[in-house]
Amino acid sequence: MASDYEAISMDNIRRRGEEFDDIGALLAEQLYSDQTHFVYELLQNAQDALKRRRIKEPSHTYPKSVHFDLYPNRLEMRHYGDTFTSADVKAISDILSGTKTSDTKQIGRFGIGFKSVYAFTEVPKIHSGDEHFSITRYIRPKAVPPVPLIPGETLFIFPFNHKNKKPEETYEQIRERLADLGLRTLLFLDEIDHIVWSFEGVRAGAYIRDRKKVEEDIWRISLLGEEGDKTSEEHWLVFQRYIVVQDTTVELAFKLGQDEKTKKEFIQPIEQSMLCAYFETGIETRLKFLIQGHYHTTPSRDNIKTDDDYNLELISETSRLLIDTLQKMKAMNMLSIKTLEAMPINEDHFPEKSIFRPFYESFLQAMKTMPFLPTANGKYITADEAKLARGSDLINLLSDEDLEALFGSEKNFYWLSEEITRDKTPALREYLMSELDIDEIDPEKFARVIHEDFLKEQPDEWFVKFYEFLSGQPALLSSPRIYSRKGILRTKPIIRTEQNTLMTPFGDDDLPQVFLPGLTESSFPIVKRKIAADEKAIGFLRGLGITEPEIFDEVMKFVLPKYCDGENVSDKNHIEDIQKIYQALDIPNSEKKK
């Protein structure tokens, strides 16, 4: 049964006054700087109506969709939420009065959101259930002839009859707004899965949402946009927390990217993050993800009250949700370097007086105490267990056990992921070093701590990798005759000999003390043949200036002195010595040495 529109109208006039036009115009045209903001108000009303219908009729199958149909002389909007009651008629035709004030879970609370349509229309019409009425002069409902409706449908008709607006201008403004709503309009509207708009009876575009539950309080949301032949797509991971005291939820939304090669999804930092109160407000959070809650906003919904205790508590709860979210991401194998890059790591973005400061502080405390840092071998560790490597070569050379041997005392150390570099992740690297005091190991620091006991424990294969690493670090073995200072490793025992001893490559006179294996046996210290057999290892040694020993040096230093000193020489050694003398004498163009 339809409401008594005349009685409602008379009551509004009695309470608001006969001349309401000036106040109504002020609300419609000055409350909202964007004259097409009404689209979001209508979507909010649809969200609430759909939610009420779901609660009343849990098994209903009405479409979770909103349709906008734009014509040169009007805009029509349809949804399938809870149909109008007499209370709704009273609320929509009054000011500063609404049916939602007692339910903080619903978006519209002020009772003035719908008034934004008066920026372009003077007599809106509503058809819903048994109610068929128009509203004149902002507060005066009046019966109109019914129109055919699909069961469960609510229809709004907004004629372009504003006395100060040309219909063609209104048409173009609304057309632009509908085409530019943005995919994320649907992200937090959990009761709406489709927004469809058409121009003059021809479908022009749509936003479609697919919402799937991953686990308790975690949702994967896919957003698809269609506009003519163009399509757009975004995927999000949304984490929720219910707050008992406020009887509401707060949410974090992380955009998902996908690796082109592995097809694995990862958290993708976003460039601009506006605070969301179901829709984006005008407040930049400086975060790399979206935060959403049922904040107390200004009447135009483009800002929130920053001194409001309720709002501050929502912010605080959301910052705590962030830490719980990191725990869940770790369990889901999604806590990666990309994820950390999306975190609040730049203190300059969150000064002391910023309402978003709790995000910076909560994350910093968590990083100091909880195992959230990905290592090179797939583990997660705390900051005091971490070492950064200047270059992946060090990670490949030194195992976790090696780090413990070189740097450990009462705790073990692990390499952080090699994805953290000065070039690729500068902000994260700086955060880890300056805020978490994580030590970065570069080749020079490694060279200073390396010692003989450590080297003795390494297998021959490690020395091959070691020499390959050193081939890219010439400064560590630089000669004082060429450079301003002697390389750190030039006089450290880093050469393994055939006898499994360790020797320094050069003596105090800066001449080589060890040689490469030659064709014959030598009495000089020789680099272990197994190591020298590697092409890269011997390339490094030759580049260092280490060569095979000369046969003349062998004869003069080790052969002739034995006979001059009258040593007992076995027949076998005697034959070997004669062969060495013969080789030396047989070398052409060496008369002076002969």
C-alpha cells in the first residue's frame, strides 16, 4: 500500500517551513564541489538497500547489480535492493533525517546524500514496490502514475529540468562521470557485483566484480571493466577485521601483480592510495595499499574528521590488522620483497602528527621482533639475525654456516634475499640498514674478517668459487706498486697448495710466493692442481701474476745446492735432477742463464 504522500508533505512543510527552496539549493549545489558526486550517493543507497534485502531474505536471488541509463532528457537508475517503505519515503523527502542513523554498518547516515541530485534535477521520481512518487521543492512527495517494474526492482528517474542547467550540459557531465567511475568503485561494495551503464538505450560499459573467500576474513576480488572494445582488469587481496566495540569492520586491500615468466602472483605496491570510506575520499594516506573503514566523514564524504576518537580508533585497529595480515601472507607464501616494498617504510611520509603514523610505528615494531624478513634460502627471520649482501656473488659464495663462522657469536646469521639491492630496492635497503640496524657485508668487509681457520675448513670446490668471486674484485688484491694501497688479501693465506697448506700469494717484497703447476714436478709451492684445473680459477691466478716456476729457478734454488752441500741423493731423485738440468740447458736464447 502506498504512503500518504500529502500527509508526509504537510508534516515536512510544518517542520521545515514553507519556503525551503534556498536551503535545498544550498545543500544540493554547495555541499558537493563535484556536481556529479550524486552517482556515488546513489551507489551507496543501493548498497544499503541490497544489504537490507539480503538480511530480510537470505535466500533471495535478486541480481546484485545497479544500472544507469542515460538519455538526453533524463537519467534512470535501477537496483534490486529492499523496496521502499513509508519510512523511506519520509527519509528521502526530508532533510537531516534518514533511516540509517541507527545502523552504523550502513554507508549513508546523514540523510542528505540523496539531496545531491538536486544539482541537476528539480523533480526526481521514485518507483519501488507499492511506492510511486515524485519530490518537488526538496521535501514534498507527490503521487505519480505507476510504471511497469521487474519484481523486486527499484527505479529512480531524474529529469534534466533544473532551471539553471541546460539538459545537454547535464547529459555530458553525467556521461563523463559514468565513463570514469573507475574499477575500484566496486572494491569495497560487498553487496554490488555489477555496475552497468548505457547511453540512449545502448550499453556503453560495465564494471564486474568476482568476490571469492580465500579463508576466514580474507577475500580475493577480481575487477573487470568493459567499455566498448576496451577492457581493464585488476585483482586484489582484501583482509578484514571485525571490531567488537565499534560493531564494524576495517579492511586492507593489496593489489596483485603477476610474474610474466612464472605466473606467480605477488603484492604490487600502488602509486597513490586514498583513504576509503567505501569509496575513495580526498585524503592521501601515503601507503602503498588501500585502507577502508566506516569512518565518520564530512557531509560531502570527501574527507574525515581527524580529531574524531572513533576515526582514530579505526586507524589504530587497521594498523594492528596490518601486522596480522603479514602473518597470514607469510602462511600464504606471499610475504616477499615486493610485499615489504609496499609497507610504510618511509618515515618522512608518516610524521608524528599524521593520523597514519600508527602504520609506520606498528610495522617498525613488528620488523624488530617478528620473523618477517625473507632470506636467500626461503626462510623468514628477525632483523637481528639478518645480514645484507652487497651483490649476489657473496650470497653464492658464503653459506649460512659460513656467515656463522665469520660473524656469529651467540646467534646464527642468514643472508637476506638477493632481491634487496641498492639499485632495485633502494628505499627498502635504506630502511633495513638505518631503521633496523642490519649490517651490509660488502667484498671489503668480507675480506677483512676472513681468516686462516675459516679457510682451512673449506673444500677445494669452495676455493674455485672463491677465486671466481675475487676475479671481479681487483681492489682486494691490488699491488702497492700500481695502486695507492695494498689489497687486503694480498698478504692473507688465501692460496691452497698441493700439500693442502695455505699460503699468501705474495711476500713482503711483493713477489709471488706460490706458483701454478707446470709440466714437471717442482719443489716450489704449487697451487693445488685440482683447483688450478678450473678454467676460471686459473684465469684469476694468472691475472694476479702467478705463473708456472721457471726451470732455471728450480735448478739454481733446489737442484744444485743439494750437490754443493753433499746431500745424499737417491738414484730416482738424481735422475730427476739431471732431467731438470738438461731441460734448462736445452732452452734456446737463454745463454746468460745457462
